[in-house]
Amino acid sequence: MPESLTVLIRQPSLYSLHDLTDNYPRVDLWLPVHGGSCASARLDVQELDNPQVVCGKCNETHTVTYTIGTAAQELALRPDFVLFDTVHVKADRHTNGEGALAVSNGSHSIFWMREPAPHMNFTELGESRGFAGYASFHQAADFFTPRVCAENLAMDYRHAASSATIEQRQQQRTSIGIWHTNCDSKWRNPIMDALIASGLDVRSYGRCKNNMPIDEEKPATLDNEEGLRLCQHHRLILAVENFACEDWITQNIRHAVVCGAIPIVATRGGVPDYDAIVGKLPRIDAGQAGWLDEVRAVMTNDTHYALYLTATKKWANPRHGTWQEHARHASGHSPHCAWFDALRLARPKELRWPGCLNP
């Protein structure tokens, strides 16, 4: 087993690591690696002389060099791994010469999936000799890189948790929040329509089904101070994804947690598997029969609402949180070591693009 590995990150558009991290001289580089928690996918790496290269230590003797390069550089460098970042392979445009895979140099190809299949077009990637696996938000991926995980969500909740009592929240929180700007989701739109038609206090601050004032110069979002102020009045927040995809959970559910609201999600046949990703975080599943009745009970019955608040506090408890049993990808060593594990286990695999369910 070599003591030093090289991982070349391929993108259709070439960026420097400074562009990706914007935090020299010490950078926090997010890469697909195994780690002790979701947060440990964030690597602390030291800057080298070349601004395109950073180095990570597995231990005192084994290191990993990360670099970003083109197809031509891939052929010249002959790295141990080629990490093909698929985030720019959009469904509405074709890959160009830079996006084509160079597979003749014997490198092991790892596909870095950061968006679900409906957003992507993999047809032009073809078959890859030396395909060694996925880096993906899918739990079964060789390199598990979730967009959201229970441990981080629980930490966010504890950070944002209000000192308000249950009684104060019952009085203050009287509405359902909708904050979506993507209005083309055939999966989410019927749920949105049902909420608005329910007769409950539903407030849409986004572009979809908007019924609240929008400041065109500085619109409120759940990523700015004004949005975080407004969302303190929500008991529930719509957190349904654009599609029902395997393990695809985004910032939608985090926004609800940070606001202290109960998320409304939607599954189909258990997809996405929220329990496996975020544990027993209290939520309402609009993919289940009777979900609107449950929404109405939370909004009109303070005692029922209090049950959710108590359960969420227990879920986020760092000692007793129900998310802890779902930390399945923990490892006791540096996340950089995952590349050595992958090299040891690398073997040709069949390409499989994990899909999503149609509405």
C-alpha cells in the first residue's frame, strides 16, 4: 500500500481551491470522505505552494494530495483517484470536452453525486473503465456525503433553541410557513395547494403561492435575519423536496429546525428515508394518509402541539437524542484515510445512477 495518494477533482469548469473554499491560508475543504460524523466530512487541510493543491494527513506516515485539474492534466498526472464532480452536469445542457472522462490512465473513477438524478444528465458520461464507486448523499455510497444529517441538525436546533416556554410558543406560533421559490415541483405543489385551501393561517413568503408582502430589494428568506424573525411565528414549515429521491434531504428541513418549527415533509413508499438520515426528528409526513388532519390538530390543539415540542427537545438532547443510533458511518480515524481504504477495496463496478420516484 503506498504512503501517499493523489486525488484529482474533475469539473467541467475549472476552479481553484481558493474559489471553492475562500478561506486561505487554512482552508476547510468539503470532500467526500468517511468520518466520525456528518460534520467530519469537512477537512482541515494546509495550503501548499501551488494554489491548486492541498494536502491532508491520514496519519504520521500516510498523506493524500488533493488537486483540481482538466482531462489533459489527469492523463499527465496519473492520479490514484479521479473524483468527477457531477454538480455541473445539468439536465438542461451537455457536457463539454472538459466534462468527458479520461479513463485510459488506470486511475480509479469516483463519481461525486451532489444533486439527485432529475437535476442531472448522465447519458454522456457513458461507461467508465476503472469505476471504483460513488461519493454521494446515498447511504449506500462508497463515500457517504450527506447534505443533512441528524447530528448537525440537532446541533443547529440546540443553537437556535429559544428560551421561550411551551406556553409562550403556543401563544406566539400561530401560522404555517411556506418559503419556496421553485414553483415547478409536481411533488410539492399539491401539498402546498392543500395547505392553502385548509382554511388555516398559511403564510407564503416565497414566490410560490405568495400571499405575504415581498421586499423586492431585499426579500426575506430563511437564510437572512428578517426571514428568521418572521419564521418565529410558525408552528409548522413546509419542508417538502422538489422530488422524492433516495436519501435526498436538503436545507429545507434544516430551515424548519433552525426556526423551531415542525417540518412538513413527504415520502413515497418510504422514500426518502427520513428516519435513516435524521433519526426520529418529529415531523408530519404529507405522503401518509391523514396528514392534513395531523396538521390541523397541531395548529388548533395546544396540547397536541406541546407533544411535538417535547419530543423535539428530547431528539436534540446530546446525551439522549434519538439521532445517535443513526450515526452509522462513524470511523475512528482521520477521514483522509478513507482513500486508502477505497484503494485497497477498489475493483471494477457497474455504473448505477440512483433514481427518484415520479409524483
